Amino acid sequence: MVMVELKKIDILSFAKLMVVIYGIIGLLFGIFYAIFSIFSGSTFGFFGIIIFPILYGLSGFVLGLITGFFHNVVAKWIGGMKFDFEEKE
């Protein structure tokens, strides 16, 4: 077993990862919104499939920047996250 410590995150790469994760979540919510709007008679439901992923992706990017920044600041004070890896033979 190998114990490693994550002391610093590349903020931009973390933000890009969060764009994809939040964009997928936004797409799923947009699909559900479109489906439910069909049953309620709304004609704007399919815009949710476009708008939700964009809005969620943008918020994921901003939150990724903020979270990565705060991780780096706090990791200097108390140490980074520790991970335990096991090597396979």
C-alpha cells in the first residue's frame, strides 16, 4: 500500500472537470424538465435540454475554480487529502 497526499490542485483542470460533470447533470435535468413539460402542456420544455446544461456547466466551472482555490489554501494550513493506493502485481 502506498499513502500519498494531494497537496495542490490545478484549479483550471478541476474547473474543466466540473464543467463536464455539472453539464451532464444539467442535461439530465433538462430532459426531465422537457418530459414533464410535455405532460403539463408547456411549449418551452425542450429549451430546458439546451439551457440547463449550459447554466449548470457555467456554474460548475465557477464552483470548480472556487473549490480548487479554497482546497489549495486550506491544504497549506492543515495538509492535503490523503489517499491510500494499493499496487497490483
